[in-house]
Amino acid sequence: MTHCSPDCRSASPHAGTTGGSGWQVADGVAFPNGMAISPDGGTLVVAESYASRLTAFDIAPGGDLVNRRPWAVLEDAAPDGICFQEQWIWYGDVPARRCVRVDPSGSVDRVVELDQGCFACAVGDGVLYMLTATWGPDVATARTGRVVMATL
């Protein structure tokens, strides 16, 4: 969960328990969209759409986020939903209508071009699943959403 500033350009991610208590674990995150936990469970990566970057945090015992650092600085990208595939991260990019796989240096390894914006992605059984829709003022009512699959 994140709490967004009034202009919604900066947010403060929060952690919570099933009992309903919560606490702030980071601040100053530039429009966080997707979040993914590394396969080893030790790192949380946040897609910062307004900063064109993926930011990593170590997950401390108890759930606090520590050791904030860039995971990948992206050029001309607005990362939205993200997921891990081994050591890479896939990110959906709504304005660019694509899904991109990058390594921790930000080097692009693979791109799937789409005819709609990519809002979210997931990998399973050798397939990349992408949730796409036409972006615009009527995105919520236009009913253009699709799940697109690509074999990896």
C-alpha cells in the first residue's frame, strides 16, 4: 500500500500486518506502480513511473525496507507493473505500448511491442502474460483490456 502526496508525484510505501497495523517503510518514491519481490525473497523492487527507474530495497527482518538503491535506470520509460524472471525484471510501459526485460544495469534484453499500453505483466511456465488496454480518459469504461501472451 502507498500513500500518495496531494499532487500524486511522490508516495510513501507502507507495510502492514494481517491484524490491521501498518507503518511507513520508505518515502519520496516517484509515483510507484509495480512492485516485485526477488526470487530469493530478500529484495523489493519498485517501479517509479515518474522517475523512469526501478528502485531496490533490501527487506529487513520485520518487513522494513533498507539499503535503497537504483536497480535499473531506464531511458524514456514509464515503468508500470513489473515482475521478476530469474535475474531480470519485465516492466510494462503504458505510453510506449511495450513490455521490456532489463537486467540490473538497465540494459534492455528483450522487448515485446504491443498495440496497447502494458499495465501489468507476469511470467509463468515459460510464458510472459501482459495485461494491456488502450490508455485515455475513458480507460475505465472503454473495455479494451486484454491479456496478451508471449512465449519466452
